[in-house]
Amino acid sequence: MTDKTRRLTLFVGTAALVAMSTGGCIYRSETEKVVPAPAPATPAAVIIQPSERVVSYPEGRWQLYGDGSVTSPHYWAWVPAGSIPPPPPPLPRAQR
């Protein structure tokens, strides 16, 4: 064997050995992981501050009445500028 052939054989053998040792065959067993869904968050109660109960415009304002309960739900009423709003009307009775 000539010196050139020996070097080529040594180089190819070394390259193959390096490729096999670094590349290798990796086998990983993956199992399916079951993650339970988080419990649904309970809705937060909305508390409306007094300053958020009136939306003013030059022509008048929208005023929010009611406390947000089943017996007194929220509702908006238009109040023209320069007038004093009358007390809110009583709510209709809920039919059962």
C-alpha cells in the first residue's frame, strides 16, 4: 500500500468513527402525558365606583342606575343638560 492510500484509509476510517460516535442512533421512548385542565375561574364581581356611574357630554349625561343584583339590575338613563333627573322608576316585577 502506498503512503497516499494509507493516509486516505486512515482519514476515511477516522471520519467514519467520528461520525458514528457523534451522530449515533438515539432512541427515546416518549410517553403521552395527560395534564388535567385547570378549573374554570370564578367570575369576579364587578363593582362600579360612583365616578363611573355618570358619563357626561355637553348636551347631557348618561347615568347608571341599579345595583347590579337580580332585583335591581343596572340600566342607563339619558339626562338632558340643565335638568334635574327624577328618581328612577320602579322596576317591573319579575315573572316567575
